[in-house]
Amino acid sequence: MKFVDEVTIEVHAGKGGDGIASFRREKYIPRGGPDGGDGGRGGSIWAEADRNVNTLIDYRYSRIHRARNGEKGRGSDCYGAGAEDIVLRMPVGTVVTDVDTEAVIADLSAHGQRALLAKGGEGGLGNIHFKSSTNRAPRQCTPGKAGEERRLKLELRVLADVGLLGLPNAGKSTFIRAVSAARPKVADYPFTTLYPNLGVVRIDHSRSFVIADIPGLIEGAAEGAGLGHQFLRHLSRTRLLLHLVDIAPADPDTDAVHDACAIVDELRKYDADLFAKPRWLVINKTDLVPEDEREARIADFVAALQERIGPLEHVFAISALTGEGCRELSYRVMDHLDSVREAESASEPDPET
């Protein structure tokens, strides 16, 4: 199934039904008086987060959504029927933004969460509401109100605890295959990953975290090079970033330090909040370096990188292909996430106080 994470739709709520001016006319009941009912409410349009929906592809081919109008009022004090609401099921993690005002209408971050996208119009009033002691036969009635209309941008941001960063062919997909049951495509050419992949890393029966693999970045992504920045939004909800670097690139002329700095620069250009997230350096493909040279090459690389971007608190050396170091890294990530969650829960106000 094609992965779609951004789309624009139109929503049109239903118009309220018109009120009616009517009078009771029956045998033996002279001057029956007004009996015109109100119009029914127009249908509203809601968004609902559903964990069983994984992509926005349904809205790429169905971009206009209209709710029905409410029924008109009737005589004999009969009110018009209200129209049914429309519920649009969307993936958990969808952000809904008004295209015209750029205001965020909803952030559907939990299963079952609902948000009103367009409110249906109220029904008009029948003439029964206008009778009085001085106006025994009112002929006034009001029309139903129009429903709301909006152009909305739907943007999916996957929910993951950990995000993977790196150049194409840095080994991100191989790493996620090594630590989880996810099976993204792996090949010996760049940009094999064309859309985000999620994997669940299970440490034990009660401890696990979700990791997100996005297509690789390259220098100049801010100007549209490669796949640009379009998938970085999927890392906005993560608590930790793992920056994977290929320590043994196939091209001998490749400057691994320059490439690693380029990823950091692209992250800074995209979003200051994302750049400020905790970021660990993961040196991958150590199996391609001779064992007697491995330690020295890693130390030289880390020293050169620190001269360019500053001190690095956490550095790990792994081989995603052989699995060396992957388990230890997963445990360290789990410990970090546990500490972050404990800090978040401690900072939350006590509902009983």
C-alpha cells in the first residue's frame, strides 16, 4: 500500500433546515393559531483517530466531504429532522490545519480522540416562536444557517519514541531489522527507503519502545535535494534521535566527518526544537573495518567530529549487519526512555491536589 502522509481536503457541513410559517386549520377549530415547526440541524463533520488506519491514502482520492442539510420544518408543530454527522477516520498522529488561517484545528495523538472539523448550521425557527398576545397570527419564520466550510491540510506525524537519522545507505533500515521485527527494504544503493517504517523494539515482556526509520537526508535537503525535508516531521514526537554514520563508506574519497556535519546542519535548518532533542551518535558498519584498525579509526572520527560540532555525550559503535553492539544500544535507549518518562510523570500535577 502506498504511504501518504500529507494531503489537502475540503469539508462542507450541512445547512440547517428552514423554519416554516404554518397555521392550524381543522374543522370546528377556528383560529387554530401558528403551528410551523423549526428546521433540522445540518450535519457536522468530525475527525476521529483510529489506530487501525495507517496512512492518509483514502483522502488523496476523496478530497471533498459534504454533510447533508437538515430537513425543513413542517406544520402541526413538526420539526425537521437533523442530518447525520460524518466521521472521518484518520491515523493516530494526524495534525489537522486550516489552510487559510494556518491554525491547528486538531492534533489526534490518541486512539478514539475526536475533533470537530466543520459545524453544521442551526435550523431556522418556525412561526410558533413568534406568537404573542399582540401577534396572534405571526407569519415570520427564519431560514436555516449555513454550515461551516473549510480547506484543511492533513499531516501525519508517526508516533515513535526513537527516530533514526543519517545519509542514504548509512544502515538505518538494517539497524531497525536487527533490533525489531520490522522488515524494511534493504539494498546496496541509496534511497531504498522511500517512506517511514516503524518497528517495536521489545526489551522484555513489559518494556519496549517504538523506533522510526525515515528516508535518508543528504546535504542540500533544505533546498530540495534528494527527498528534501518532507519526512523529518515524523521525528517531531520522538524523545531521542539516533544519528547513524557509515564508518566505512564504499567511496574512498568520501569524507565521513563532513557528511555527519551536513546531517546536523540540515536538522538545524529544518527545526530548532528538533535540533535541540537528545541526539546520540551511532557509528555503524564496524564489521567492514579491520579489527586491528577499528578502535583507532573510531577514535579519530569522533575527535574530528567533536572539533566541528562540539562535545558528544553518547557514542556507540555497532554493526547492524552482524548485530554487534545492537543489543547493548537498545538497552541504553530503553533506560534513557524510562528516565524521561519518570521525569515527565513527576512533573505532572497531582490530580488530587
